[in-house]
Amino acid sequence: MSDAPFFHEASGTVRFWVLVEGQLVGASVGREALHHRYRPGAQADDPLDTWRDNLTDIEAAVRRRVAQGSREPVMLREYDLRVLGEQA
């Protein structure tokens, strides 16, 4: 297993790992969720670039999901990427 993030074309997700309490946790987030949350007006945006540009927020979302009991692999949804305090 590599620790480098990558875009998995077949599933349309960025797959990556986050260090949570000393353990690497596998996670993924879909191209559409990234586009909708971070670049809604963009055309032909690169999901991996969007992921990199928002890494801090995305890693925090993975940690929240793990703290809530999610098990690996954590699959982030649009809801997980919301701004904290934002109503669904």
C-alpha cells in the first residue's frame, strides 16, 4: 500500500490515507462531492487538485467520521464536507 493519494477513475473517487491516533486510516471522497463543495462554478476541475487544495478540511472530516464510529475505509459524502455549523 502506498501512502500517496490518487484518483481512482473507475469509482470516481480520490483515495487517500489520514493519520488518526497513530494509525493510517484509508478514506475516499467522490469527484462530485469535491466539486459541489469546493468548486461549484468550475469546469473540468481536477479532483486530486481540489483534494490537495482543501486537505486540512477533508482530513478533519475523516477524523470526525472516525470519532463518530466509522470504520475503514471512510467514505466521505457531501454532508461530511459541510462547513461546521451549517444546516443540512
